[in-house]
Amino acid sequence: MPQFKSKNVINHEVNRYLEHIIRKKLFANGYIFYGTEGVGKKETALKFIKEVFKQNSSSENIEEKISSNNHPDFLLVEPSPSSQIKVLKNSISELPKKSNTKIIKVDQIRDVKNFLSKRSIESDKKIVLITEAHLLNEAASNCLLKTLEEPNNGIFILLTSSLNLLLDTITSRCQVIRFKSFSCEQIINICETNLEISKSEINKRINLNDLVNSANGSPGKILKILEVLNDLSDEIKNILYIPLKDNLQILQVSKLITENLELEKQIILIQLIQQLWWRKTRNIQIIQQLENLKKNIKNYNQPRLAWEVSLLKISLDF
């Protein structure tokens, strides 16, 4: 699969602001990098962390240590699988409710407290990077809140695409830095500069504009869409560019999609299909049916049956 060079998915406005913080040494105790997935939040955070360490350390190979997650003053916290989810707010209902859903557990935040309780080794500050911070469970959120309130030599950077799912008390103790979505023109430029899209990665009936419009301002989503297309046979891709009319074909396609794609990839595929079918039909009822399908998939409501019912209803509207 192709990849974007990280420097080309960094929001330059955010980058300039962070450079100002480093230059003036105006460090806050916590930052929240907020924006849709695939707009360079993690890449920017890692660059920021490297520059902070370079400013306060004479150690060599800082970039290599950060990239390999091997710096003694840097801690990366990522969601891990859990069999239980305890919601923080009503709005979190959009998150998956299956046993393999990932969350950030309280034990992980306790490890953060232990990490910060020790003296830094190579730098004046310790830095904790928490990805997908909206997946903090209730206990972990409360533990993190107490840690943020305590004076220490650490800097927290929380990455999230769902700011509303974080506790308000956590948000209020951090500087929120918003990552704006890229314009279609910017994404096309990034794609043309970085991606050599082969015929195996994109069907002749799906053009670059379709991919860009499906990405909602996120270069990273382009890669996810291409990954989904790679997971589908040409036979399936060839019949998904327009609504299906044949009932047997609908049942077969629904079976193949649910057998070959994880739920997250099914949702990405639906977003692409919405763009393709809107371009072809301009039928708002079809788009609404696909939106309902997406909600059912997110809620784990029998994905195969959800596909079958939605596609059969769409066949009547087309």
C-alpha cells in the first residue's frame, strides 16, 4: 500500500503555532490535538515531542528513539482491547459495543503516574502521548484528571477525533489545538505528489475525485479507502459503482462484504459507495438508506442482514 510522507499531512498553521511554543518555551501541562482522523495529529505530535527534547537534551539519536518508542522520558499510551466499556456521556453511544472494542484502561494511566513520579533521564521534561484519548474509560478518565491537576515535570498530549467524548474537566485543563480538515484541492495535491495509484488499487469506475470527496478532508482516509478496495475482488468492485437491482446479487454481495471486511472497513466502504451512488443517481433517499446502514454497522446490528435489507430497499428506489 502507498503511504503519505508525514511532512505532507501536517497542518502548517498548527505547526507554526507549536514552533512558537518551543521557541518561547511556553509549555502548558497538557495539550489536546483535535481533528478528524488522518489529518496529521500524531505526526505533528511526534515532531513536537522531538523538538522539545532537542531543546532540553544533549542526547543523540533523539528522533530515532522517539520513532522506535525507546526514549526514557517519553511514554506512548494507546487503546487496548477490552471486554467492557463504561460510557462517560450519552454521546459515546456511537462507539462500538463489541467485546473486542478498544479502550484506555485505568491501569495504563496508573503507569503514567508512575512514569511521571520518576526523575527524567535525558531531558528536563517527560512527555506522555495518549492516542485516541476519547477511548479513556471512566476510571481512566478520573485518574488522568487527578494526574493533570498535580504539578509535575511532564507534558501531556492527547489526540482525539471526538472532543465531545472527553470529560469537560480534562478539556478545561489542556490547551485545545484544532487540526482543520484539508480542502479537496489540498488533498488532491497531496495525493498527486505522494501516491502512485495503481490499477489494482483503484477501479477504472472510481476516480481520484471520488476518493477525495469520500475522505471528508482527511488524507489518511484516502489510504484507508484504498486498503478497503484492495481487500475486495474486482468482481465486487465492478458492481458496487451503481445501485444493485438483482436480489440474488444483493445477497451474494452482502455475504462477501461482511465475510471479507472488518466492521471499520465496511463503514469506510459505505462512505465511498455514498459518493459513487450520489454522483450516479442524485437520489437523496438512497444516500439516507446508506446512512442508516452505516449506523446499523456501527451498532453491530447483524451486519450481513443490515447490508441485505439496505441494498434491497435501495433497489426499489433506484
